[in-house]
Amino acid sequence: MAAIRTLGLRKVYGGTAVLDGVDLEVARGSVCALLGPNGAGKTTAVRIMTTLLRPDGGTVEVAGLDVVRRPRAVRRRLGMVGQQPAVDEVLGGRQNLVLFARLHHLDRRAARRRAGELLAQVGLGDVDDRPVRQFSGGMRRRLDIAAALVLAPEVLFLDEPTTGLDPAGRRDVWDAVRTLVAGGTTVLLTTQYLEEAEHLADDVCVLDRGRVAARGTPRELTAAIGGDRLELVVSDPARAAEAAALAERAAAGPAGGRPRGGARQAAPGRSVVVPVDRRPGVVGDVVRALDGAGIDVDDLVLRPTTLDEAYLRITGHARAEVPA
């Protein structure tokens, strides 16, 4: 049984379909990243899944329960971490979690015990009673996640959990998420960092204009748009276009097939990007072709297509529009 399942999900505002027939299935114990540009419908979808909005059509099940017919039962089985911190900065980490546990009707002894378990689970077992205002950004987000886990939810929703954090803080949160998933929790996250989806997600769903534009693992999405990329920097900017044409022919190999996408200058100047469908021998073939033409190369690297590039190709939106 899937942890989250939507079928034909629709939501309409003022005659405009914000969600227009969204089908989504998230396996238990996995991480699904929900991506899309502004207005794609990500936040609306999450609000429906967490029982905060009613759909106008279709069905939504979380933890095997219909969110419209059994909203209270669904809420007992999910946790939610929003973009704004939910913890009190004056209280200590343990005090915050005891407070949340008491609000969930645990008695004092059980609340203290649960607080200790959660602090250890998210890597904050040594915070003692320090007030939260003394925590780093990553520590605060981990405490937010711990607060959402008081009732050991089957499904955890994370809405842009690392926005505004430095790289160290982001990795702290990633580690906490991986620990949760290893313990069997299902996670659905929205994020503005495509690198985050690549690191955490087993599955990626790209929404665009209220519909599912693409679905698959990060590797499946990147492979679908054209394989790897050969990036090189030539010494003479005047010969960059010539280098691009030579590199593309060399990358096609002896069979003469054309790589998908076509070579291009990454920007006016010395950089050239060549899509390649084969790895064995391609670097040597390109270097020899350029050397034979007397084109000097200052740098060259073969790398996989990134999820950023797949996202741009799928949605056709500027990278700056990724945040929800």
C-alpha cells in the first residue's frame, strides 16, 4: 500500500484550475520531492494532503486513509514542518518537545521520555536546556522536525525545510531526514534546492501549471534529456564556435551519430558545452580533434546532466523561478 496516493486531484480558484488532474503515488519508507515553478500547485497539493484544504475533485489518501472522509484519523498519522519555525526561542530544546508532547495529551513522564528520544533521533541529544535562540539554523530546523515527530507519524511533510540555511545547516537537516527514512518514515518534501532533491529523493514529481510534467528518479529524469555533458574552456574566445562544432563531431564517434541537444557556447567567451551519449573514449576523441585543429584547451571535464538542467528542459522556466 502506498503512503500517499492522489488520483485525478483537482482544485479550482476563481475558475482557474490550480491542480488539474494530479496523479501521484509515494511508496512507504521513501522520499518524494515535489518540484515546480511558482504557481505550479505544490503548496496547494500539500495543503490538501495534510487536510488543510478540501479538493474540488479526485481522491487523496494518506497512510491509507481518505483525507476528506477521515481527516482526523489522517492528522494522527502525519507530521508537518512548515517554512516558519514552530518552536519557542525562549524555551530550551527539551522543554519545547515536552510542551509539544503535552499538547498531544501525553502525560508528564511520557512527554519527558518522548522528548529525550526525539532529541537523540535528530542528533540534538547534547543540547541540554539551552534556549533555542542560541541554536544554529540547522539545529532549529532539526528541532522543528523533532516537534513534528511527537506522535511518530507514518508520513512527514517538509515544506522547504532548508530555506535560508547555510551548507552545514542544510546537511544537518539532510542527515536527520535520512535517519527518519531509515526508520520507516515516508517523507514528501517541497524544495527550492534541486541539489537537495538529488541528495534525498528516491522519486521526483515535477508539477507545472497544475499538472504532472514529469515523474521518476533523479537519474531517470536527467537521463531522459540527453545523457552527459562535456564542458571545455578554450584559450582563444574567437575559436569557441569552431571548437564547439569540432567537439560535437568528435563526440558523435565513428558511427557519425549526432549527440542529442547539440553543442553550444555556455556564454559569450571561452566556454563550450557538448552533450554526449557515450563515455568510453569521448574525452580523448575530442582532445585529439581540437589539438589537430590547433585549438588550445585550458580546461575540460565530463559530467552527468544535473537535475537543474532536467528541470529547465521539462518546465521551460528560468532557474530563478524554482522556489514555491
